[in-house]
Amino acid sequence: MVEKHPCSFCGVQLEPGTGKMYVRKDGTIFYFCSTKCQNNYKLGRVPRRVSWTAAGKKAANKE
């Protein structure tokens, strides 16, 4: 069984064979579903403050 990974920024489950895997020099692995999520991570944005992410919806009590 192939593992499904959540997007490290927005929290969406990635299907096997999709998305991007980013590995930092310290060995930390990040999975991104789109370049939108990857660019928001690179800009240093916090997922809790972005309204369309799962963490943002939870912080705003929308879920």
C-alpha cells in the first residue's frame, strides 16, 4: 500500500504520484500539493493566518 501524505502547508491529502517533496539540509521532509502552497511556505507565511488552509479554517472556527 502506497502512503498518502498531507500537504505540509494546507493539509490536503496527496494522492500517490502527485505533488512535490522538498527535503531540507537537516533532513526535514515537506510535501506540497501545488506551487501555491510551496511559494507561501517559502515566503514564511503561517498556515493558521491563511484563510483557505485547513489550519486557517480551524483557527477561524469555520470547520
